Amino acid sequence: MIALYLPESNRQNPDLLGEVPQGVPENARAPGAALGKPARRRPACGMLAPMTSPAAAALAVLEREIDVPGEGLDRLRLVATPFVPEVRLHLAEDAIVWWARMEAAAGHALPPPYWASAWAGGQALARHLLDHPELAAGRRVLDLAAGSGLVAIAAALAGAARVVANDIDPYAVAAVTVNARANRVAVAAVGGDLLDSDGPEADLLVAGDAFYDRELADRMLPFLRRAVARGARVLVGDPGRGHLPRDLLDAVASYRVPTTEPAVDSPVRRVEVLRPRAGGADPEAGSGSARGSNPMPDVADRP
């Protein structure tokens, strides 16, 4: 399915209270598919068109969770992202505790809530796009395995012409929707597995924390290569996980990123932003050694 949050432009509008996204049929393959008709109105918000299940159910759950008063480890809070304070996200105080409560309430297993934490690779990519807005400005951007939508939102804030955020988890699709609304930017949240296709047309493809699993890594790399072959620029954010194909990528920047995801001991992680190695691949990458012939310098550590 595709859920669209579409203000008039990606410039922040302080007068906009935050619209609820519109939805289109699940079999729509491109962001330009026809939008559904508005179905209901929420107070102080825009229009909500019917969304297909299970993403519609996930969106309803997250909207209820966001509206619940009180605090606690099992609650979602709208907070500034530690390394990217320009972007606010609905995150879990403790994603594992939130997950356990939601599974108990649902009575069945739910996907791990990767979208409920600000992962290090996504934070580095988002920071990189905001510090170098020329990478996204005026371009069509695809955020693959988008999770919370942090990188997609950063691309929109950087002036992207169009941003699509994809994730296989319906709750992530819903999270992108509510987080784009909170940041008053235009993002199309697309559900489903794109890795065996070419995906939507994009000038810039970004993927944060997408190499944590061998099976996923083996499918991710060919997708990224196909995007490069079609002329897209590709940027990957990763803290050096074991399945990252480091010998096939060149680093363009590195950051020391505060750790917020579960089960990580270090409070700060060194994260690289990388691109596919030159060799008829990235048209903007040039050629060169393991770090490319003209790599960007490492970014100074941020407090």
C-alpha cells in the first residue's frame, strides 16, 4: 500500500497543524497512482482516505498510542532525534517494553518495532543529507527499509522534489506517516518488498542500517546496483555491521552518532556514509581506491 502525506511543498509551514495522509490501493506500483477519496476528518487535521489493511490498522494503533496521556517505558513520545534535532520522531522510551505490551494486547506476534528507535545508520544519513542538501534538493529520493522515516524526512527538509519511504512492516509505514505529519513534510510511505523489482524511479536512493542480516544483505546489494546502473546515486549508512559488503563500498563521510537503539553497549558509535564502489556504477562517484579518488573528508565529531 501507499500512504501519502502531501502538503503543498516540502518547506515547513508553521501554520499547518499536520494533515493525516491519504491512501491508495495496495496494488499501486508508483507514487503517481490515483488517490482515494477522503473518508473522515480528525479534529485540527486534514483528510484521511481509506487505507488498505494491515497498514490502516497499524496507523490506527499508532494514532491511539500517540494520543494516550502519561509517561512510561512502554509509551511513544515525540522527541527530537539525538543526532538530527531538526527532525522529531515518535519513538519508544524502550522499544522492547513497548513491543511486549503491544503483543500482549494483540494476542499474537508483531514484527519487531525497528521503527520505534533512531538507528545509528539512519541518523548518520539524515545528518549527511541536511549538512549537504544539494544531494537531495530537487531530486526524487527513495528511502529503502525506512523504519521511522528519519532519512526520508531529512531528504524532504533538504528540498527533495519527491520522497518515497519503503518498508515491509505495516507499522513502519504508519510510523513514516505520523512522523512526516509531525515534521510537516511530504513523504509517500510505501509498503511491500521492493528488492526483487526496480522500485520507484529515483535520483537518490538511501538505505540506513540495511545490512544487519545475511539474507537481507544478499538481496539488498543487487537492488542497489540496479539503481546505480539506472543512473541513481546511492548512499548507505552503517555502523560497520558484519554483513556490510565493505569491500564493495567507498566511505564518503563518518560520524560519531549517539546510540539509541536497544542492546548496544556503547553510548556512541562510529558510523560511515558509503556509496557503491566506482567501476561503471555511481555516475557521480568517479573512480579510485577503497575510499574513491575524491572522497569527502570525515566529518568532525559532533557533541
